[in-house]
Amino acid sequence: MHSTTRLRAPFGRRTLAALCGLLLTALALAGMPVEPAHAATANLAYVANVDSGNVSVIDTATNTVATTVAVGSSPLKTAFNPAGTLVYATNNGSDSVSVIDTATNAVTATIAVGSGPYGVAFNPAGTRAYVTNFGAGSVSVIDTATNTVTATIAVGNQPRGVVVNPAGTRAYIANDQSDTVSVIDTATNAVTATIAVGAGPYGMALNPAGTRAYTSNVNSDTVSVIDTATNAVTATIAVGGDPYELALNPAGTRAYTPNQSSGNVSVIDTATNTVTATIAVGASPSGVAANSAFAYIANLGSDNVSVIDTATNTVTATVAVGSAPFGVAVDDVTTGPTGADLDVDLSAQPHLGILVPYLKYTLTADNTGPDAVTSATLTAKLPPGASATNLSSGCTTSARTVTCTYGAIANGASVDKTFRVPLSLLSLGRVTVTAVRTTSAPTDPNPANDNASAACTVISILLVTCS
């Protein structure tokens, strides 16, 4: 049987009084940032409770514990598979990994791994899971189809955090007592590089492009930034006391590092490698995960999770969980608005009546979600000499521009606005009208579909074709 107390050695540099305080208030453990999932587990976070031997499942829409899942002894870390259908929990005290079905929150398998499993990460395809064995100095490679260990890779001393690059070709392992990061070629399961970092590397994270790796160094109170093309440390960032873990937001623009002895979280701007904010949270913060709008901090010493609004860097909720929460994983579906994607469309149809022939334009705002549109403005630019008539309610025209305002549009709904352009005002030949989204709320996450055009060919006032 493996007790988690063996993981406390990195605190040797602290005074005896501080060490005793940590021993009384927490099982000083750490790990890696886990990749958020994207599918079946919308609005859920899984928190490993070391002393309770279970995992708390938080409904992040309400910030309440929806259920609790019993796993092995001293669970440390949790991670979603890329499909969001499974969560793996490392059981440090029973040398195993529990596989949780996120649809039922039932443990469907228990996988024996090496001594003292700590961190866990999946390759992008979800076919392999990589588990660091703290007590064995190795990494277990799990075939997720069969839930069997297919390889064991020797790395540095006391490996903790693990991440896999977006291509699935490299795994990066933080070796606590070696002060290094091991780089594993996933095709050969061989260590191809060893990178010296700060003292006591615990957590690991990668930016979305896989070009930068980050380690939180507990014994030097720093974060190392690694260029993955050269395997060289390009920056060292001073943070708070005992930075246990770190996670990047999905955009890769911010890194969040819980500082256990400081009781706060450092927010790092990854463009400048500077700390831009420090946020007070619970006692002995250790684990962290981030989605598009929130960061979740597992507070080992206060048995709760702090929820940080990453737009304001404020704690907006505190969720009570099990005893000594350490690892946390969250999907990438945020609570509250995540944006509303407006797909702009413009169509034209000739009306060749005897009295006033005209082109009728339909300007469509199609909300593809995920949230409801509260307001929007679309504009259409007319060709030279043209003007608009018969405008829909909410539309105005000035200087060859039609401006249409839209109210609330539900996810999956669309709203049309129309206007006419008399053919007598158009020159013969090709006539093109362009439309664009100028404003909308909440934020539109996809600018690629924010404009459209409609083209017609005017051969005569009574002969027009539109495509």
C-alpha cells in the first residue's frame, strides 16, 4: 500500500514549522493541467479528493456537486478523454487508474499501473493514455480500447505532470526530483530529450499550437517556458510560493498557477511571460483547470473549489467538495454565455413589374449559437448610384448603406430583413451588394461567416439575372 505522505519531500526547503502546518492541513501533492473535453459532458468538472477516496462531479452551470464517485485509494488527478465520454482518475495509494463513464458516472474499469500513479493525459485521438508513476520513475502507456498497459517508459526521478502535444507525437513529463522534463517519442515510446528546468517541476501544460510547454517549479517558485522546437527554456517567470500546477485557457493566452503556500493564483500573460494578476483563493490551492470563461482551483486545505471568472479575475463561487481535493478536470463548455455565432446571408431576387422594376434583397442574421443573440447590427453596401426603398422595420439607409438592427435571436433561429433597390438607379452590367455584421452581443466567436454578397447581372431594365 502506498501512502501519499511520501510525496511531501519537496517541502524540505521550508521551515519545520511551515512543513508541519502543511502536513496538518493538506497532503501536499501536485500534478499536471488536464486537457478540457468538448463533447458529452457539458458543464461538468471532476475533482479528485485525496482523503475521501472519491471524485466529486460538479455541475458548473450551477456550481453544485451533482454526484460523488468512489474510486481507488488517494486519487490525485483526473483527465477527460478527447471525446468527453470518459474520465480517468489516478489512484496514488492503490497503484491504479479508475475509468469513469461520464454518462453514468460509474467506474467501468480499474487499470493496474506503476507505483504511485500521479498525472494522466490522453493523446488527441484518445487511443492512448499516459500515466506518470511517481514511485517508480516511469510512465505507463494505456491502450484505451482494452484498458491495458502496453508499455512502461523509464523517465526521471518522481515524475508528476504529463501532457501530450496536439499532433500526438510527443509527451512531456515533469520530473520533480530530477529538475527536468523528459520528452517521449510516442511512436517509439523512447525518451528523446531531457530538458533542465527549475527546481521541483510539478505541473505541465502546452499551448494549443504545441509550440510552448510550461512547467510549474515548486522549489524555485517559478514557471519555465520551453520552446518545443528546440527543447530549450526560453523564459523563467517568477510566481508565488510553491506553484503546484498550471493550466492554460483554451486560447493559450493565459496560464493559471495555484501557489500553495501563498494561497493564491498567479495569472500569466503568455504573450509577454509576465504575471498580470494575483487572485486570492482557498487554503493550499493545488489543482487547476480552465475552460473558455472560468478557472477552477482545487483548494487542498479548505476542501473546496474556487471558481474564477477569467474575464474579471475574481472568484465568483466556492464549491464544497470532498476531503483534500487536489486534481480537477473541466470540459470546455462554459457556464453562462460563450458567444453567439451570427452567420450573415444576403440574397437578391429581381421583380420586373411594369411600373417599378426592382431588386429585392433579403439580409438574414442566422444564429448558430451556442447562446442567444441579444442584439445585432448588419449593414449592406449598395453599388454607386443606388438607393434603398421599402425597408423592413429596424432598417435605415444613408449614403449607399443600409443598416439593419436585430433584437433577440434564439440559438438555431434566423431573422430576415428586406429592402428594395429600383432597377432604374442601376447601371447595366454586374451589380454586387455586400453585407457585413458590424456589431452583436454576446461576442461572436467566428468572424469567418460575418459577411456575404449577392450579385446580379442587369442586361436591361426588364432583363436581370441573380446568382
